[in-house]
Amino acid sequence: MKTPQQQTLWRWICLRVLTLAIGSVVLIAFSMWLRFVIQNLWVLHHMPPAKRREFALLLEHPERDLARFHHLMDTGWGISYSAPNVASADWLMLGVLVVIAIPFIVLLGLRSARPLSLQFSRLATAAGAIARGEFSTRVGIVDKAPAELARFTRNFNTMTHQLERYDRELRASHVAMAHELRSPLTAAIGRLQGMIDGVFKPEPAQLQMVMKQLVLLNTLTDELHLLSLADAGRLLLTHNELDLVELLQERAAWLKPQAGAAGMAIAISPSSPVPFKGDSFRLGQVFTIIMENALRYACEGKRLEVAVSRRPEACEITFRDWGPGVTEAFLLTMFERFTRAESSRARHSGGSGLGLSIARAVCEACGGTVYASLPAGGGLQITLLLPVTIADADKKSET
């Protein structure tokens, strides 16, 4: 079913105002004309036939007998009919019509303005709810509302959806953040206190344990700082010419010892260069995060396939593994902060629960997106869509 096209606010207002104004004038003019027609038919119907024929002739040529013409007019329509008096029947009739038309004009005007007023009222009520912290509030679009107001309502709902997501993530992050920061800090303090109390000897092995917890704590703070910059729109990116395949091969080479220990092979295709213009450091960080995620959770599949393809508007990079995968419900939250499918195994393997959140933040800062899916045959597939910059696209079109 085809939805009716909404009108712009200017056209919406003009159409209703002009329709109301012109309709009122036409209604009053039609009523006056109808009153004259009915009166003339009434008078002519009660006029004798001979006098009616005489009046018809004089109506075409009143100058033949002007006195007789006025006599017939005064006899049929009354002396006041042609009197220049404000209190004449015509003016009284016009006044009555205006008095009768005013309530109808007001009612029609209010009825016409109701979609506009109702939409603003809903928005005002929803804004009050948002101010009270009820971020789940949404506003329905009123039928026949102007296009700008309908678009504003949709943007308002998008804003509240984002606020709800940010609020949910913030609440969850505060709890998870306190736990994640407390764990290495407590371990480091406990180990140092043990050395101070003489329980442990201050030897390199003990100090290395403390150092490991401090490094983990430093990594967590760096990751949280990066996410804070991304949330504030302050994550600065460089745009340099690079080869996505070469960058992926470089990241895979860095992870080769871990991949060998896990018994997983990383295959990258195609082997030919795929030029791109972006931030090699941040993109390499994203590639490393996704590959390490596969090494932690999908080593049972023994294989990670990375495919790069270039479209006119974007580059698509897919990471496909044959591990145990995740549930469909987890797909909706796996890119949120401190989210783990199996928290105990992730913490044991060194995962902070921030990696995929960082990957999403970097992709969004690049103007792209990242999402996960469950392909046929099992496993998990993570797809990156990175938009081609204008300069890069122009360069490609010239070649």
C-alpha cells in the first residue's frame, strides 16, 4: 500500500490558510447569490403574467419607461430594495451570514491546525519525559502532519534511541569498569602487601606478577580513553595511502606465534593489493582485535579466512571462522563495552571485553560500520564496511 506523501510546512500552512480564507469568501458570496435568486424567483412567481412580461421587457430596456420600471421594482421587491441605506436587507443579510460563518471558520481552522498542535504537544510531552531521564520515550507521527515536523519527530526518536543506548551502556560500563579496574589493582596491591609483610620475597618473579597486573591496568585505561575520545567525537584519524591486504598480512604476521600455538591458520585473500586511504594504525588495531578475538574463541575451527573486496563506494573486509559461534541474541550486544559471551574464559585468556567496542568506535570514526553474522555451516563472520574517501574515489576513476 502506497503511503501518502507528506507536505512541507510552508505548503501545509499556505494550503490550509488559503483554503479556509477562499472557502469562507466563496461560501458567503454563494449564500448572497442564492438569497437573490430565491427572492427573484419568489417575486416573479407571484407576479401576474402580464406584469411579468412587461417587467421582462423593461428589464432589458429600462430607459423606455423608467418610472414604470421603478414602480414595478418597488411593488415586487419593496421600496427599501434600492435604498442606499446601511440598514438595508442586503447588508443585514451579509451580517447574518458573517455571524453564521464565523463559528464554522473557527471550527474548521482548529480542525485544520489539530495535526500541527497534536504533534507539537506529543513532542513537548516526550521532551519532558526525556528531561526526567525516561530515555525509552518515543513519539508517534500524527497523520497529515507537515513533512518537516514528521522528519523532526523521526530524528527525535532516533535521538532518544541513542540516549537510551548510551545510558544503558554507561550504567553497565560503570559497574563493569569498577570490576575490571579493581581486579588487577587488587591483585597488584595484594602482592605488594605480601612482599611488605614478608609473605613473599621481593624477587624478580614476584615483581613480574605485579608488573603484569599494572600493565593490564594501563591497557584498560588506554582502551577506556580511546572509547571516551570516540564518544566525544575527538578520535583523530590520519588519511594516508595504504594497502589493506598488506596491512592484514602484517597484522597476521604479528599474531603468527599465537596462531601457531592455537593451531589456527589465517588465510587472506586476494593476494593482489587493494589500495585504500585511511589510518593504518587504527585500522591495524581493528584487524588485530578481530583476529585475536578469533584466536581466543574460534581456535577449534582451526582456520580464519579474511577476504577483502572493493566496491565503488566502500571496501568490505570479512573475517570468517569455523568456531563455536555465538547465539543470535548475543549478536545484538557483542560490540558493547565489557560484553563477553563467556566471561570466565575471556578473562582467563586476557580479554578485557573492550576490544570489539574499540573496533566499532574506530570504524564509526572512519564513517564506516562493523557487524557480525552467523553464516551457514557454523562459526562467526565479522564484516567491516569502510567508505572510500572522495579523493580516493576520484583517483580510482582517473585510472
